[in-house]
Amino acid sequence: MAETRVTVNEPKEEENENKYVQRAQWLRAAVLGANDGLVSTASLMMGVGAVKHDAKAMMISGFAGLVGGAFSMAIGEFVSVYSQLDIELANLKRVQGMMREEEEMERRDEEVVVLPNPVQAAVASAVSFGVGAMVPLVGAGFIRRNEVRMVVVVVVVTVALVVFGTVGAVLGRGPVVKGGLRVLIGGWLAMASTFGLMKLFGTAGL
């Protein structure tokens, strides 16, 4: 990650707070990425399981969702962070130019400005998505009966949703119970909707 030093007038307490906020934002983004992988892969597996009772088909669809989703997240994050990097570099040049023009300005503190790294962000996003997507895959990987496999997927995903939702709420300094419930209910709705629609299509012979 690129680093550069600029002269700023910022109290030490505020600087420490900003660094904490930045770390918390990165961790929260990783949790949200894992939650995306969890919900999308589990929903995909539930949809396939609604119309096809073959364990292999369900696992292959889940793995395909993991790979495709991880690459999609990585590309999206790379493009987004690269755009952010361009903006911050332009702003940094503007600030440094203003400081050179005002040589009489007193130097009170020096801050290390950490610029975002698009490659690092892309890798982190793909890894976090993959970690979340592995939860339903591991849960369903060793069960033959389709009915039992579907129940196990719902159970393990529910536990993971509660964990991800709680951690995300803590890092975001929001209400833990409400944050956890939002993530849990959203995950349930995604799985139930996918299962129901695919079951309907399968019954209709589409």
C-alpha cells in the first residue's frame, strides 16, 4: 500500500480516531464481502436443490457461484478503489500545492497518508467472498439425502448470518441486535425466494 507524508494541522487524538475508523471500515467491508458470498452461494444451492436432488449438481453450482462471485467482487472492487485512488491523488497534489504557497504556515503535526491499493482491495474482496461461500459448501458436502442436505445448509447459513451480522454491527458501531436481525432476515428471504421460484419453475416444467 502506497504511503506519503504531508503536513497537516491535526490533533493526535483525532489522528488516532481516524486510523481506527479506517481499520474498522476495512474489517466491516471484509465481513460484508463474506456475507455476500454466504448468501449468494447458499441461495444458488437452495435453488438448484429445489429442482434437482443430485448432490453433485448442487455442489457444482455452489462452487461455480463461489468462483464467479469472487472474480466479480474482485473486479468491481479493483475498479472502485482505483477510481478512489485517482481522486485522492488529485486531492493530495492540490493540498501539497497549497502548502507550498503558504510557507508561513506553522507545522504542528505530520500525518502519514495511506493511499488505497486497488490490487490489495481486489484480493481482499475475493478472499472474503470465498470464505463466506465456503460455509454452505462445507455444510452440504458430506450429506447424500437432499432433504437433510437442504436443512443443514439452512442451519449453518443461519448461524453464519448471525455471526456476520453481529460483527458487522459492532464494527459499524450500530445496534447489534437490529443489525444482526437485518442480515439474518435478508439471508432467509434470499434463500426462500430462490428456492420458491425454482420450485415453481420446476413444477411448471420450465
